[in-house]
Amino acid sequence: MRMRGLEHIAAIIALALVAVAIGIAVYAVSLHAASQAGGSASKYERSSRCYVRVEAVKPRIGWIDVHVYTTCRAKVDTVYLIDPVTRDLLVPIHLLYPVELKPFTVNVLRVPLLGVNISRLNRPVALALGTSKGWSLVSANWFNPYIEMKKALENAWLVMLADRYAATGSYTYDWPYTHWVFFNFVTGQYYFYSYTGVARNPAEGPYAGRAPILRNVDRYLLTCNWVPWSERPVDSPIVIVYNPTRGLREWRFTWIEPHGYDVFVLPPVAKRPDEVVYDFLVFWEDLWNPYLPPSQVDDWKDHVVRVTLYTNGTVRLQVYIAKGGYLHVFRHQTSLANADILGYSLCPSSTHCYGFCHTGPTSLYDYCKPHGAFWANSVSDGSVYVAACGSYKTVYYYYPMPDKVWYVQLTG
């Protein structure tokens, strides 16, 4: 009996030693996998059924592409950037569209930066994947996305420029009478510059601020009447309105201003959710100028353009309104270099460039509206009572103009 008891104990000890050996081997394999991802196994959380590693982060135009390797299949619609040690949430970001992660391959997640405060992300973070309800997978490595995010935002500048002087001809450009605004269509940051009629460099400015960015709204009351400059409704020459459908369905946006109740009809411009990153309207008040302030301002619709950014870097520009005595120039910009002499740089050989304004695109601009031209395709349809204004407003429907569409290619 004593011998059989000792044999039983020996068998238990042997089994225990085998279990320990297996555990050590599994831990060693995990440690090797973590070291291949750039970190220590003790620092990272991994699902027992799935391994996730960030392979690369690439800046695009107002968004980043995150390349992720995974060993499992999962559906993801939200990424969470978290503190890799405490697991505290830093920033949640909804993807442009849900992605079905494929196992044992590198998947690309398109992460838009609209509304993202990147200042909190200049540090190592971990990537957590999941849905809007929470995350279930955490990357095995840390990374710092700040530099790539900053580069992506630096690719997202647009410019609107006005030439106030029409005496030399409808198509002539007179740079000493120009003013312009650089604006970032993702952050709303803008820089305004103006010449005041004197041929000298640099221009006055910048007057800096943040343009209003309207999201998930389909109606906006700007102002009921003309107002003095000192009472301007927004301290920005532009207002940016994002299309919540991203151009996948028809969308109508209503703009209420002193002259009317304006309904902008935006037809679909894409068939699949992976085609478009951003789709938005830009409303511009061309009288807005803090260096030559007008006595009054009114409707912020001297120029209204729809901007659609596709995932391949193509930008579609669709003008809805461009009116008034000023010559208008629209152009994309990849940096703020020489922003204070832009007006001069478009015509450096003379103060007058005759025959400057063509439809576009050219090397100088994406398109140009001549002095005095009126572009619009609108239909009036009765009136509507606006309670906030205490008056009736004429209803105008604005539709796209087939001959006022341009395509340009951005890099990023």
C-alpha cells in the first residue's frame, strides 16, 4: 500500500512538471510574438483567440490609413486610441465604413480626422478595435500617430480669393486689390490676408480664427437681416457644412439668410461607402474683410461650392452659386508656404494680368469666376414663414449646374 501511494504521488508530480513545461513553452512563444511586434509580452493585452498588430500609419488628405495585421476575423466600425498601460480611453473614432477584418493578412482601416483632437495623441498609444458599443481587441504593439495625423491635416487646405477691382476688364486680375482666405476643411482653422490697393508685399494679415463646421444638421439660420460689420453673425468669411450621407444619397440642406429660404439639393455622387471620405458645402461671404471692413454683411452665399473628396485623392468641385462684382478664384493648397503673398504670386510680372480668368483648372487655380458673372441654377417656389425672423422668406431651390463641375487631384 505504501509503495502504491508513493507511485501515485510521483505520477501527480510528473504531470505537474509536464504542465509547467507546456506553460513555459507557450509563454516563450507569446514573448517572441510580442518582441516581433516591438514590445514586451508583459505590457500588452491580447485576446486568447486573436493577435492584432499595427503595421503602419500613412497620412492621407484629412484622414489616415492604419494598416493592421490580425489573426482573426472580426467586424469593426470604430477604433479607440487608448493608453497602453492604464487602458484609459483617449480618443474614439468611427471609421468611414465598417470593415470585415480578414485573418492572417494586413487590413487597411480608413480613419477620418474630422472632429478629432490630435493634441492628446502626441504620445505612445495602443489601438483598440471594436464597434460603437466598445472594444474587444487591443493591438500587441504601441505606436505614436501624431506625426502622421498632423501631416494628414496639413494636406487639407483650400483657398478662396477675391479680386475687388473690375475697371480693367471682367477677366483681368489685379493683385493689389485682392483678399483671400486659407482654410482647413477638417479643423476649420483659417488665415485671412488682404491687400488694400497698394502694390506691396506682404499683404495685411493673417487674421486667424476657426470657421464654423456644421455636422449632422440639415438647416441653419445665419441671420434674418443685413447686419453691421460689428454684429456679423460669424467671425469667419466661410462656413463649412458636412453632408452626413457623404454623397451616398440625395441630401437637402436649408440656409436661411436675409434674402431667402435657400434649399440646396445635393444628389448622390458615389455608389459605395468606400469611395468617398468627405462631402461638404463651403459658404463664402466675399465682402468679409477685417482690413477693409464693409458697413454691412448679409448672406454668406456670394460663393457656394460643394467639395467631394474621394478615397483615391480626386476632388470633385461643384459650384452652386458664384455671384457679384468680384472675381473669384478657388484653389487647393498643400501647405501654408508664402500664404501672405498669394495674391501677388498669381500675377508676379504686373499689377494687371489680362485674360487671367478662365474656367479651369490651370496651374494657378482650380477654377475662376470673372468679374460680374452670376452663376446659379435656382427655382423659386412660394414662401415660408420663419418664426425666428418673424417674417416670410421666399423659398429658392438650388440645383447643380452640369457645366460648373471640375475635378482635381490631391496628393497625400
